[in-house]
Amino acid sequence: MTRGRAEGQSGAGVAVVLALFAGLWLGLAAAVSAVLGIARADAAPAVVLAPFALAGLASLRWPHRAVPMLLPGLLVFFKVNDALAETVGGTVTNDTLAAALALWLLFRLGRDQLIETVLAGRLFLILLAGLAGVLLVSSINAVDRAQSLATSAIFGKDVALAILLALSIRTRRDLDALIDWLILSTAFCAVIILYDTMQGAPLFPGDKIATWQGALRSSGASTESVPDVAALILMGTILAGTNAARKARGRWLHIGAAILGVAAVLATISRAPFAALLVMAGLFLYRHRHEAYFAKAVSLSLATLLVAVLTLAQPVISKFGAVAAPSEDRTVARRLSYQEIGIDLFGQAPFLGIGAGNYAVHFASDEYRFVGGRGSEARPLHNIYLQYATETGLLGFGYFIGLVGAIAATLLRGTRSGEETIAGQSEGLLLAHISICALLLALSSKSFLGLWLLVGFSIALARLMRKHGPPGGALQP
């Protein structure tokens, strides 16, 4: 068979697979809607059943791969798409899944595996314990102590999520499977964002609807702010791209997920995540410039970007251009006022901070009513680094920077591993981590999910690297 004929058949096969995937997704959603009598505007529960049906089919076809990671995969899915979790089962959905996963691991894991994980992730555990202690102690200076304790409780849930995911990943196959679940989760959120953008109304309406010059800025199936959701989808997009380059199996599905991610990041009209996307794409292409697929990757990247920009040209261009026109977009002025207030509050309690979660309490007080661009509504700081310094002082900031550095060091060491799966997934996670480190300068949520997923993956990778030994060493299955 000639090369051109083989490529033609491969392309036809990909088209058939994608068409069947889309048809099954929409068909199942429509069928469930009809059976349950769900109106189009209330179709959220029906839409979600389609990917789970696909996951069920995968479990039947590849039970040794799909079943062990089903619980952690569902937990990741509903954490990413938490608005959907509330629609399906209320706010207890994720807590129930986490408890079920903990029980599953209790019976599944042996003592040796627990010891291996603790030894491999001891630096992370020390940093997390230290940061938890500082969060609790910082409540001494808190104006709103209840808010401080509530923030500490949310931090505890984030840490528990990271540890549960780290314990779930016992093998390289588990690592691949959970990252695929993350890619599926962000791709699903991306689909909802694109659907909302085309409809002009959110499928999962939250407390506030963000717009820009009349264009909807959707958070998809998440309750987080639009920039935070865009950053999370960026993470999934990067992982989809690196997995497409790394392995032939599922390549076109990974490419499809990456294209969805690029389109969704643009559709959110978020400047910082889109800029980070361009930089990470450039780094990835430069790193793989000597590979045989380099020219195709560049062509596909440029084509995807061009189509997405042309589709959303007016709102995207005006949003980026508004940076130079403060009278048109007050975002920059507001963000500078947030930083000004944060620096002043840090000066008041530099060692232990003003108390976890208490920035918004001070922000809304009369003390800062004359700060230019502040506004009357309580707002988060939109700079996670400064927020840790302000709310938990130099001590908490030091632990947080140590945690960020430990993730980077672990992933960098993973990229140098002699084992292909560890090296390949570490590369994607490292690129995602670099982008997130930059975006933390602008994000508003200290419990940003992407960071805690990286903590879990890093602990798991540290254990896998201990298990598989130095580069070139003997590998265990």
C-alpha cells in the first residue's frame, strides 16, 4: 500500500471515528432529554450522560485500564465541571465521590504502597502541613475568624484531593488514564463554553453572567470565574497536545481535544490564558522542532488559531486592544487597586498576615474607600502570590513558593527519566505548570483546581520514579 493511500485511509478512519463520537454524544443527550421530558434550556443532566456512556463502553472494551481509574476519573471530571456536579447531585457530589475513593483506596492499597508514597512525597507533605498550620495560626489576626477557618477547611479539602489522586496512581498505566480523564473533563467544559457562546446564554447559569461588549463569557460547566476556567482548560489543552505528539494511540482524539481547548480559551475572551497558550505552544513546537511531525504540528496550530480568531474576531480583538484604552476597559485600573490594597495590608501584618480569606473583608471596608478604581463590591486580590503574602504573611508565602518550586523540580526531573511514559507526561505537566505559575499573577482563587491536580500528579510521579529507578534502569510493569 502506498504512503498516500495509507494516509488517505487513516484520514477517512479519523473522520468516521469523530463523526460517530459526535453522533453518539448528541444522540444520547437527545434521547435522554426526550425520555425524561427535559426542556432544551434544562438539558444539562442529559448532556452529561453521553461522555459517561462512552466511558462505560471503554470500561467494557478495556476493563483492566478503565475500571481501576473510574472513581478518581469521575472525581476529576466533577471537580472540573462542578456546576454540573451541583445540577446532578447537589454540592455533596464531589464529597461523596472523594469518600468513596478513600474507601476504595483503603481496601486496594497495601502498607508498602502507602509507605512508598509517603517517602516519595515527603517534601510535599511537609510543605502542605506547614502551610496548613500557617493558615490556622493566621486566624489570630483575622477580622472575620469564621471566614479564616472556612478558608482553612477548603484548603484541607484541596490537600485531600491531591493526596487521593496521588494514591490512586499506582502504575504508569494509571498515570496515562487519569491524565486522559483530565483531558476529557476539560474538553467537556470546552464544549459547554462553545455551546454557550453560540447560543448567547449559559447552560449552567451562575450567580453572575460575565459579558464583554454584549458577547457572553461563559464558564462552561464550572462555577469558577471565567479566567480560572480558561486557565484550567489551558492545562487540559497542553496535556492533549503533548499526548498527541507522544503516542499514536488516540492521537486524533487528543488533537480534537486540543482544538476544542484552543477554541474555548479564545471564546472566554480571557487575555492572560490566551497569551499563556501562545507562549506554551511556541515552547512545545520549539522543543519538538527536529521531529518528523513538526511541519504538520505548526500547520495545524496555525490553522486552528486562524479559524478560532476569525470566528470570534470582534470581541477578542477589542478585549486585547482595550488594554491600551483604560476608558474602555477598567479592568487594569481595578487590578492595580487590588494590588495596592494587598501591599498595604501586607505591611500591617508581614509575618503571619491578616488571616486566611480576609482580604475581601478589608477590601470592602471604609478604610480603602478612596482607593482609585476600587469599586464598592468585595473582590478577591487577583494575584495568588500576593494573596498568600497578604493573608498568611512571609511564613505562608514561603511555604507556598516552596510548594510551587517542589512541583517544578519534580516535573523537571521527570522529563529526564529514561522511561517514556514518565518523561512524556512530565513534559506536558511541566508546560502546564509553567503556564499556571505565570497565570497565578492574575487568577483570583487560592483553591485553583489546576494547582492541586499538579500536586497530586507530582507526588505520584515522584513515587513512580523511585519505583522505576534511575534513567536506563530496569523497569517494572
